[in-house]
Amino acid sequence: MRARALLVGLLLALLAATASAAPQQTVNPGQLTVGVALPSEGFQVGVVRGSEVLYAQGLEIDLARAIALRLDLDRTALLQSRFDRLFSAGPKPWDVAIAQITITPARKRTVDFTRPYMSVDQGVLAAQTLAKVPRSLAGLRQLQLCALAKSTGADVAQGKIAPTKRVLLVGNVETLMLNLQTGRCQAVVYDAPALGTLKDRAERRYGPFVGVIKTGEKYGIALPRGGGLRAQVDQALAGLIADGTVERLERKWLTAHLEELRVLR
């Protein structure tokens, strides 16, 4: 009888340990649903139909799948969204959002964040039609600048650069780069690693990379505020940083050598 009671106790302890290790309930059981905002070269590009992502690849896509594996989830599903909706207030149809989302005090009021997985600065890429490439922030002030709406690039363009012409804000990166390519913008302000990789892979489509503006911002994974997954996702991310996975993904997907670029002051 005593042996039986001991066996029952061990079984209960094992079940409790298994329950504590398993991830909290996700939107769809057995699946990590990830909010994304394609395209952004090097980070996430692919084929989208409505909110459905048919195919995707990039640093953040690989990172999302690696986190799902760490959480013992069999599947990863991607949901396309407008960038600013990934960190806006309200219920979310996804478990986590990964899309070069800079951690800021304002965004922390509407979503939860993991620890950072990358530290970046803003970059400035010029149009092919720009006759004289500026070499300072003062030189940028006379240009027609474009940025992604509600992004840190928009904040830098409007605040730190403070151009004489109103900054043209657009809703997605695809439109942002099309405006640069067609000359509607003389330069764009956007995350430096993505701009640098884009320039490397489509060199003739754009003008020169003007330089970087030091911001020291940090990307984090966003989660619905007050949800139960944050601690487990954060632990999974910590493991991927510690074992070198995130660094390997950076080397695989991001081709620009940003340390060689001019720092704009």
C-alpha cells in the first residue's frame, strides 16, 4: 500500500512538471500563430494573399519557427498585418508578432515584449535621381523624405532630421521602396539592416546608401498584453541567443556591412 501511494505521488509530480513545461494555450492548439508585416528584405519576404502568408523566408521567419520548436509546438502559421497593428491596443489573432518591432515605452503600454533579439540604427537610402548626395543631417533637411508610418524611422525623420518639407508617410515597406524607386521620395529613412540588405540585392534599383543615424533601438517580440505566453517565449528566445542561433541567422540573411557606412550627424 505504501509503495502504491509512493508510485501515485511520483506520477502526480511527473504530470505537474510536464504541465508546467508545456506552453500556455495558444490561439490554435499545437501551433504558434505569428503576426508579420511582409516584406522587409532579409527579415521577412514572401507571397501573401490577404492576411494569409503562402510562403515566407528570412531571419524573423526562421526565428519564429525556432521559437515554436523550443515551445514543443508542431506548426507555425504566419498572419500578414499592417505594421502598426502589430503593437496597437486590443485583442490579437496571433500569439506573437515578429516584424522588426522596436521596443518603446509607448508600445509597452499596448503590448508585452520579450527581451531584445537585435540592436539596430536607422538608415538613409537615396533615390537614383538625387543629383547631390547629402553627407549630414543638415543636408537631408532640404529633401523630400519618406518613412513607414508609426515607425521609429518616421520619428527620426520628423524629429531628428526635421526636414523643411512634410515627411511622406506610407503604410508598408513595399510602397515605401516603390516611392523611392519612382522618385516620389528623394530618400527614405528606415531600419539600416533591412535597407542595406535591400541595396545589396537590388543595387541598380536605388541610389547610394547615404549613411546611418545612430538610435541604438532594440527589436523585441510582441505579445498580446497580459497573455500567458510571455515568460515561455522569452525563455525560448534567451536560449536561441545563448546558443548562437540568432547570430547565425543574422549572418545568413543580412548582407550589409553597416559598420563601413558614414554616421550622419
